[in-house]
Amino acid sequence: MSTQAASLQSTMMDRVNRFLPTILKFVNSKPITAIKEGFMLTMPLTIIGSFFLLIAFVPIDGYNEFMAGIFGEQWATPLFQVVGSTFDILALIGVFGIAFTYVKYEGHNGINAGVLAIVSMLIVINAFIVAPDGTEIGGVIPKAFLGGKGMIAAILIGLSVGWIYAQVLNRNWVIKLPESVPEGVSNAFKSLIPGFIIISLAFSTYIFFDLVFDKTFIETIYVIVQTPLQSMSDSFFGAVGIALLISLLWWCGVHGPVIVMGIMGPIVTANALHNQTLVTAGEALIAGDNAKIVTNQFVDQFITVGGSGLTFGLVCCMVMFARSAQYKQLGRLSLIPGIFNINEPIIFATPIIFNPIMFIPFVLAPVTSAVMVYSAISFGLVGPFTAVQVPWTTPMILSGFIIGGWSAALLQISIFLMTICVYFPFFKYQDKLAAQAEK
């Protein structure tokens, strides 16, 4: 690296280091960690549910008629049983995971806190549904608010239960039994006081919102908080902002996707579940009308596909155009991991972190991708995404086809070619400096 570039890198590092501790303190705080790790419990459900959902909605013309001819008109009903039992309870799993994780990091057994969080969520939700004729049917929990519509409420309930439970135990407000009592029994009694406090607060919350808002807590949070957040995330600037923040944080040495999607993940997942609800009801998805554009697939398969910063384009530049031995070898070593969206070798070995030469393409490529994908969906070139998901290591083209058919796969190819064009001039300069240093 030239003296001028090294000086610029040093200056930028000094400026970043001024505010980086504040960012790290926030992203490593117990509430943020609890949200990130708590919702990780939903990942197996979404992947397994996506498998059954994909069988129900294979993007091939005539598929539904073919399956109906073999298995009958109701051939997809068993598949929807699995889909409804996975996607439709993500908020319920999330509230358990958040409370459990928070209490775990406070140094206590978090299982009882997770159970209390589930109970609290069920207390503040209606125990009936309203039939089309206006009749109330009791003994039924509306699953819509245990899935996509309950995401933000799950975060609030999970954090509240975790904090209260931990505070009670930290102050030793527990019923103590003799040491001869089995541990399981002792733990159960230890949870009685925090459990009574938490359930009493949930009981009071239900009454308060029923009297003041004539709605449940979850319904109120959905209308007042979650709906505006989903609209913000689904806007053009929301899409660009997500792409920008992921790359900026990574360039500063902080794992961007973990941080940004730890916070935004529940919201964009709720967007995807919203779309899936419409498809399951037989409605056509229309971007800008009834469908959401920015979903978790939008991020995973177009903003970070090939790695954060869309660095697979940089890997291909190294393989095809490198003159320095350093980048020739790095390109070869990074090619296979890059195909499976793993780019830590490129991030740390190029390096990209605090590298002023790579700052512009590392930010520009995903932002350009966000613009391209948002435009393609808005203009109807690619359909809005449903709840079908793939593991994040699924290679591009295949992942695009699974979540959106050939149009999404072709869009991924276009984005890949764009990334090569964006990275090429900056890589050539970086490669030139490396070749000169080798000589």
C-alpha cells in the first residue's frame, strides 16, 4: 500500500475509533444480544417450514394442476399444516428465546423465564376469534399474532420478562428449600415469586389495554409500533439503509449482518410472513399495493449473497485478473467459500476492514444491488418474496430460483456481473500496489 493510502487509512481508523466503542457497547448489550440469539431459535423452523412450503408452491406453470390430478384438490392441506405449525408460531418461539437468552447472560437458568414469557404472551392476546358472521368462538388463539404480527410484541414481552425475572433472582427474592430437595423441585419453587410478579403484570396489562384501547396489548403494539416499522423497512430508503449499514459496520470491523439483521430480522421476516398470508389466502402479490418488497430473502439472497459487500465479485476479479501472487492465491483460496456465501477470508486477508481503497466498492455494490432489486420488484420484473427461505450458504442462482423462480435467479446473475464491474477498477489499483511491493 502506498504511503498516501496508508496515511489515509490511519486517519480514517482514528476517526472510526472515536465512535466505535459506543457502537460496540450498544450491539453487545444484553437486550440486543437477547434479541439476536433469541430469534436464532426460529431458524430451524423457518428452513424446515420452507421445504414444505416450496413443495406447495413450486414455481413451475401447471404444477398445481398436476399435483391436484394425482392427489386431489386438497393435496396441499397437509403441507399447510406443517407451514402453519412453523411460520405461524415464530413470535411465540422468539419470546421464549429472548427471555431465556437474557436470563442466561444474567447468570441464571433461563428455561423457566422462557416458559413465563410464553405464558405472558398468551395472557395478553385474545382467547377467541370472531367468525365472519360476528360470532365469537372461544377457546381459540389467533395464530396470526403468534407469527408475523406478533414480532415486535414478542421482543417487548421477552425483554420485559427476562429483565424482571433476572432482577428478582439477583436480589435473591426466592423461596429457598433445603439442599436435600432435588434440584428440579428447588428450581421450580425458585421461580414462584418472579413467576407470580410476571404473570400478575401480564394480567394487569391485559386489563389496562382492554379498558383504555379496547384492544389487546399485542394488537395495539402491532398497530402503533410494528406496522410503521414494517412500512419504514419496506421503503426504498429502508432497503438502501439496510445495505449501507451492513457494509459500513463490516468495514469498521463489526459483523454487519449479525448486528443489523439481529435488529431488523424480525421486522423483515414479518414482511415475508405478510406476503405468505396473502398467497395462502389465494391473493396475487402486487408490489406497492398489498405486498411487501423488503423481506429477509431480499437481504440474504441479494444484499449479502456471496458474502457481505457482495465480495464474490471481488473474488472473481482476483481469479481472472490478478497479477500479484498474493491476490492470485487469495482468489483461488476464496473461490469455493465464496460460492457458499462465506467471505471472511476476503474480508480479513485483502484486507477490506479499514481499507480506504476498498471502502467505495464494498459499500457501493450492495447499495446498487438494493436499488436494482427494489426496482425490479416494484416494476413487476420479479415477484415479491413469500416465506420460502433457504439456508444462507445456498449458492446464488439456485437460491434465487428457489425463492422466486427464474426471474429471481436471473436478477442474481445481473447483480453478480454488476459487482465485478464495481470492484474491478479498485481491485486493479490494489493489485498494482501488491505487485509493486512483491517486486
